[in-house]
Amino acid sequence: MNPIWRSTLKAGLLTGAIVIYVALTGMVLSLSQRPVIGKLSLGHVVYMLVFVGMGYITAVRSPWRQERPWLVPLQGAVVGGVGAAILALLPLIGRKVDLGWMFVTAKPELYKFLLFNQEQVARGVLYLILTGAVLGGVAAVLPILPEVLHKALLGGASTTLLLGVLAELVQRTVLKKVLGPFFAYKGLKPTGAAILFVVLTVLFGLQAWWRQKHPKVTKSVAAQEAEAASPLRTTLQLGALLLFLLILPVWILNKDTYLNSVVNLVGLYIIMGLGLNIVVGFAGLLDLGYVAFFAIGAYTVALMTSLGPLGHGYSFWQALPVAILLALTAGVVLGIPVLRMRGDYLAIVTLGFGEIIRILANSDWLKPFMGGALGVLDIPKPKIGNWVLKEEYQLYYLILAGILVTWFVASRLYHSRVGRAWQALREDEDVAEAMGIHLVTTKLLAFGFGAAFSGLSGAIFAAKVGSVYPHTFNLIISINVLSLIIVGGIGSLPGVVVGALALVGLPELLREFSEYRMLFYGIALIAMMLVKPEGFWPKRLKVYPRPQEEDAEASAL
Amino acid sequence: MAPILVARKVTKRFGGLVAVNELDFEIEEHAIASVIGPNGAGKTTFFNCITGFYVPEEGVIEFEGKEIQGLRPDKITTMGIARTYQNIRLFGKMSAIENVMVGMHPRLSLHWWDAVIHTPAFVRQERKVLRRAWELLDYIGLTDWANHQANSLPYGAQRRLEIARALASEPKLLLLDEPTAGMNPQETAEMIEFIRKLRDDWNLTILLIEHDMKVVMTISEKITVLDFGTKIAEGKPEEIQRNPRVIEAYLGRGAASGLSAAEAPAQAA
């Protein structure tokens, strides 16, 4: 057999394996209640996307793209068809043998769903294989089309699908005013989807056409040096961004409690991420017990402000600096014993510290002061004068202020003597010390700042949620924060935001997927490391412009 | 002229191995001197003792009359000793200019809060740092690479950048660990000139470890030969070339007597 057909067949078998796996995780069935476009449910989408994706990848990699493009869609169809045929084995076997004892999700409902609710099994199987072949084939057409058309169709289709998936979200925001008529109660209407697809395809096409006419040249370092000297454009961009952030909760999100609570959660993770980014990203110290400082911040505010029996009646604004200071102190105190440790040893010790704090909070010993497993309740909302920040969209501004402050501090520190010392430490600890850097102060500063930011985040968290329990502060928070830094781009400040949106915001919005969150985390992290190991928004070198002559004279005077 | 660095009976052991054995060493101010010896002779260990990476078990090291053995590396650098490494150890993911800026660390004094609120003193200092970093890059001819990641620089440029980083700490004594390793004859010749120029332009004292005999013989005013951690010879290049113990150490026992004695300097030259 022709080696190309052989590898196509292999891709088909792989498709089958993936799609069976997806079906057996239970995703397909549990998501089948959520319509995306008309009768097409999210359950359909998750497994059909495998056919589409594999067909597309096969076509992109096909050696025939140039000489024999007409064979490429056929390849895609084979990949999809074979994959679907393998998937069809699941209901066929499952009807004869009970697979339920091995796979909890292998239920008759799943089989029925996969066979498109057909009475006749043969017809269902035929439909399934045809679906796979058509999807794989259609996806494989894209890469052989001209560049502009390819990008237009890909962009149009994926954005339409995304809008369908996020229908609920769209209907809660200001987008509803424009897109409302396209949506049914849940998901897109078929006609709406068609119109959106056409419009979006045209838009994406125009954009791709424009890009092709005006290719983006990667700026030479010299051009960057010139640009760094005149920061006007960055200022304008910053202003626009700030304006967007200010109107986000009230106007764009319509004061929606649910969406704003998601945004706020993302915001708290951003503050923590900015802090851990100093420790891990700037200074290269792997800290896995980061949640401890979050807990210290949260408990400080909880105990100082709670109206319950454990509280002491201080206001949020009195408790906030104490929380930050306590977290900072804890960060420095933890830093002292681990000064001599590097890499994995450091990670293990900090991991232990994180657990100690949680277990202490949970202990009977401290129960009279900290409430043990029952936690601390009745934490009042922060007040500014008579204005109580009780709604999520009001708390948003507190969190935004926190982000701006931490961002400001982190970026200023980064571009200073301390920041350079941190980076040197990350690159080569011995050489850094030989360059005159005092390791103890430098490391403790990193631990201290990281902890203080986390304490700030925890303090706001306690006020936002209104109650704290020890079990909230488990290891998974540390891991989440670390993952979002890695996904965003280690050491990069915008990367923290992107990482938090991707790993905290997205899973919250796709609540249907919450059961499979860890699965997607794993997939995202593995894919990340393979495809874009430097992160979504990697750190860029700061460009230092050559000082102008008059500058030199001015500072010489 | 007074010696800027004096080592007396310095001994460094690793378990049973004596890496440096009762070494006496002196280097005059403004001199260029070399430490040579076969592989494993203890040259780099001696460097590490001077710069504070290792603490010698016995002996005294004095820099400008002050004892420095056992001090932390950053203290020693702040006192005015800088070094480069045999296998280049730049801060690879930082840009060339940032590497130089890190080098200035011991000469800067402001705190983190100055950086956060950008106090006038901080702004002034950072402007000075930037200007000086560009000057240093100018000096070593690397301005075109200023904003490139250090580990993306060509090999020779990385060597020079390491020297610029060391210069940034305003040293009085510069230790160069095999500065011409891996260079072709052309680059080596340039490096020799560059080292002389360095000494004169910055009023430095330079101590080298070097394997390339041609470099050692051309550049050094004094050579110290180590073998198994012990000093076996010391003197001017001509004296070292003729010293039978040196030839023996380099070419093996028995080589000193007989024909090879004439051969060895030839090879060395």
C-alpha cells in the first residue's frame, strides 16, 4: 500500500481511539443537553471536533497538498470515516456485551445518542460513519484553499461555534443588544448561525486579505530601540485599556452577578499570579506552598472584621494592611530556612508549608481562635464612607485597584536593580553571587513580595465571599496559580492575565465542563509544552534605547 | 610596587584530594600574570578560593592588605575582584545590556522602594546605569548586540560580554579563566591585544588561567606553574620555558632529560 495512505489510515485509527476516549469520559452524554446551534448539542460538538481536527491536521501535513490536492479531502474523509467507524464499534459491542462494569459511562443512552437516536442500528452506524467522513473531508479542504479563503472559513466557523457554546454568556452581556436575535433560549438559531457564519467569514476574509497585502514585518531591534524612546503610542493603548476595564462590569457585563463574580475570581487569581510570578518567574524560586499566604491574608481579614463571635470588629481597611504585612512576614520567615535550597527541594519544603497553614487553620488546637473546620462567618463587605461594596460589580473595582497596584509594583521592581538581581539569580545563582548580589536579601525580597501580593488577594477574597473555611485553601490553588503562570508565559506580566483568563475564567464560564476541568488542565498544559513552551504571551526583553547626547549632557551637569 | 593580592600557604582539600597545596602567590599591582598547569592542577580551584566560591582549609588570602578568605563571593566582588569563567556563564536569557547592568550591581545602592516610587535619585541612577552600560558595550564593540538575548550572541562576543560584565563592577583585579578557549589564532591574537589594552585603559591587575602556551608566553609578566595543587615553578616566561620541572609536568616524567627538553619550548611557543 502507498505509504501515504498507510499513514492516513493510521491517523484514522488514532482518531478512533481519541473519539472513543472522549465518549467514555462521559463528556458526550453529559453535554448532550446543551444546544449549541439548533439541535446540534455540545455533546455532538465535542466528538465531532475530533473528526474535524484530525482531518484538518492530516491535510496540513499531507505531502499531496502541492501536487495532488484533489486527493487531500479524500484523505480527510478516510481519517474521519475510519475514526467514526471505530466509534461505531462502541455501541455495536456495547449492545451485546455489558461494558458498564468497566466503564461507568458506557450506558445505553450513550449508544443511542451516538447512533443519532435511530431505531435501526445499521442506519445509525451509517449516519455516524458518513458524519465522520464528511466532517473530516470538509476540514481537509481548508488547507488546500488559497490562504485568504482558508483563514476566512476557519475563523468564521470557529467563531460561530464559539458564540454558540458561549450563548449564555453572550446573552448576559451588552453583546445581546446586537446579537440577541440570532440566539434561541439556549444556543444559536440555525438561521442565526448561518448569517453569523457568513458575516464572520467575510470579516475574517477581509482581515486576512489586508494582512496579506500589508504583511507584518517583525520589527528589527533598532526599530524597537527607536520606539522605546517615544512612548506615546503605548500611553494611548494603555488609556484605551484602562477605559475598557472601567466600564467592563457595569456596561459590558450589565452588572450581571454571575459574570462579574467570574471576572472577580479571575482578578484575584491575577493578583496571586503577579505575586507568584515574582517568586517563580523573576527569581526562579519554585514555590508550591503559595496558597499559605493567600490563607493568611484571608484569615487575617476574616478574624479582624467578622461580625460573628470570632471577629474583633475592625474595618476592612484596618485589616487590609495587617493582612498584607502578616503575609509578607510569613513569606520572609518561610524564606529563611529555604535559602540554601534550590529547585525541587525548595518546591517540596514550600509544599509542606502550605499544608501546615491549612492544617493549623483546621486544627482543634486553634479552633477557639480560628473556628476550625467551621471557618469564620459573617465577614462584612468593605465600605468606603457610606458606600458598601456589596455587589460583585462593585467589588470588581477593589480588585481592579489591587491588580493595578501589584502590576505597577511588580513591573517597577522588575526594571530596577532588584529585578535584575532576581533575574540573575534565576539564570545562575553562583554567578549572581559572584557578581556582588547578596543572595539572602534578594531571595527574601522575592519571597516577601510574592507573599504580600498573595495576602492582598486573600484579604479581598475573604471580604468578597463573606466566609472562610480551611478546606478552601488547599494545594490545588497553588497548582492553579503556578499553571496559569506557565500557560501565560513564565516571567511575563501580561502572561499572568492571559493565563488566569484561560485557566480560571474559561472553565468557570464553561460550567458544563467543570467535571472535566482537570482533564482539560492536563491537556492544555501538555499541549502548551509541546506547541508553545514559552507561553501564550511570552516575556519579551525590554529594549533599552541608546541614551541621546543631550541626555548625557543633562545628567552630567 | 606593592602586591595587590597575596596568598600564603593556601590549602584546599576535597575529601582526601588536596586540590591546592600550601600555595604561596603574589601579584603586583598593574601586572598581568598567569597561572598554568596540566588539567586538574588546581588552577580553577585557586581562582574559586580567591573569589569566595570555596573556603580554603588553611592559609591566608589578602587583597589590598585585607584578609578575604572565607568571605562571601558578593563581598569579595564588592571589594574589587571580578572574574570570568572557563565555560562562559552569562545570564543567558537576559539581554547583553542587562548582563552588563547586573555587573554594576555592587556599585549601586538604592533600595526597592526607590524603584517603586521612582525617586529622583533612582531616575538619575538608572540613567547613569544605562549610559555606562552603553559605554561598556561600546568599549568591547557590542553595541549592535545590546538588546539581544545574551545566549544568542556569537561565541567570541559572549566572551567579550563576560569581560564587560566583569568590568561593570569596577574591579581592581580581574581574573580571566581561559579567555581564549575555543578561539581561532586570529581571535586569540585579538584577545591578547585586548587584554593588554584592558589593563592600561582601566588600570587593572589581571590574573589569567590559560592553556594556550602562546598566549601565556606572549602576555604574562609572571607565570606560576601548578601541578597536583603544588607550585612547581614561578618566574618570567623565559625562565619557565627552560624549567625542567615544568617540562616534566607537561610532557611526562623522563621527558625533561634528553631530546624533548628542546622540543617542549618549541611546542609551547
